[in-house]
Amino acid sequence: MYFIVVKFTVKPESVENWAEIVRPFTEATRAEAGNLWFDWSRSLETPNEFVLVEAFTEDGAGPHVNSAHFAAGLDAMRPHLLSTPKIVSRQVDGEGWDAMGELAID
């Protein structure tokens, strides 16, 4: 699977509307056949930083970045960003989340 984490530094005036700004992109991506998850979080330390954790099947990543909603999503985000997003994108073994053995809850 392809596992991707992206950090977005959002302009202060766009922070409260960020979820709505990215909603069409998020919904379209989650509907893709090859999407495993697409989850947004907000940094506890940096209030205008949002983190996107996403994963795709091996066959799903290519269609995602070549989709019309991908281009539209980037265009929608661009005017609301302070800087170029930071990304980690890796192909990893597995098909989903595993249980954290070091913190097993019985």
C-alpha cells in the first residue's frame, strides 16, 4: 500500500474554514475505489497546521493523483496556504492499520 502523510500550514484567516475548503476533495478521495483512508487532524502545537494521513492500494495511488478532483483540490487549497506542504510518501507492506503491541488493551 502507499502510505502518505502531508503537513499543511494554513493562513490564519483560513483555519476555521479549512474543513469546508477541503470537503469536496476529501469526499471525492474517500469515494475512490483504491482509497484505504483519508484522515485530517490538527496539530496541538501549531494551531494553523493540519496533517493529512492517507493510504491507497497499490493500484489506487496513480488514479488518485491523475483525477480531476485531485487537481481541483490542490487549486482550492493553494490560496489558503502559507507555504508548500511537507510530505512523506512511501510504499509499505500491509493492507491497513495493525494493532500497537506495545500498548495492547485487553
